[in-house]
Amino acid sequence: MSFPLNLADLIVQTDAARAPVRLEYVRGHMKWEASPASRHQKALQRIERSLRPIPGHPDGCGGFALADTLIRFPDRDCSLKRPDLAIFCAEPPDSDEALDVIPVAVIEILSLGYEEKDLGADGAPFYLAYGVQEVLIFDPRTGVVYHDVAGQPRHTLTAPVTVDLACGCHVVVG
């Protein structure tokens, strides 16, 4: 028996089956990445645990973070990306499908062999073009942190580093 399956359903079904790959659909192309290794996951967990609102910041960001959550972007292809860590000021809705809420910031951890996915045109430039305000990309093997902000040149930092995000949160990368 067969039935039609759209790309979002395929990605959700792959997740539900605990397949050893992570799928994304970006600018009309399916992309895949092997499930992350321990270096990647440990770096992500340290970063996520460090996320805190900046006391007294006027924007009052709540600092809600979701790891490895599928997000639908408002480009013509309705791209589906899965940031390693998506940061929201307000708690995003519960959903069993891709979120349509754009995060204020995204953090990506580079995985060996998949660097182009996060450092190329479908990484920070894509996120910034579709409403994400800041992108941090961390290479846990070298300690290099790339910090991209809409309308500004990329900054290169060295981990460990505390980054104050414009939304009103800070995070320790490294």
C-alpha cells in the first residue's frame, strides 16, 4: 500500500522512526546530516544550560530554547530547517509538526564533515534573510565562534565566550 507523503511529513516520520539521520528541506533541496556525535551533543547541552535573560534588559526576553526542532521558514519553498538551538523570547507553542514561529537567535554546532551546511549560504545568511536576528556558529574542535547579526559583518570570537544577544539573553559558548 502506498500513499502520498509531503516533505514535512517525511521529515516528521523520519524523526518518529528515530532514523540515524536528520533531514531538512532548504531552498528546494533536501539536505541530510548524520545524527550528531557526542562532541556535538555535549557542546549543545552546555550552551543550552548557560542561556539566561540579561537582568534589567529593556526587551525582557524569556530565553526559551528548543534543541533540534523543525521550523518552517517564510521563503518561497517553505524551507524546513532544524537549528541545533533555536532561541525564542516568548514560549513557542506545543506542536507535533514544524513550528511557524521564527526564533530570535539560532546556535549551530559544527559537525565534522557537515561544516558547509552551517557555514555556507544555507546557514547564517539564510537564517538572517528570513527573520532570525542573530546566529552563533560554534566549532567545538577549534573553539572558533562565528557571530552573525543582520546588517553587520561577521565577528569571529574564541571560546569560551559569553555573548549578549540583542534580544536580551546571554549565552556562554565553549
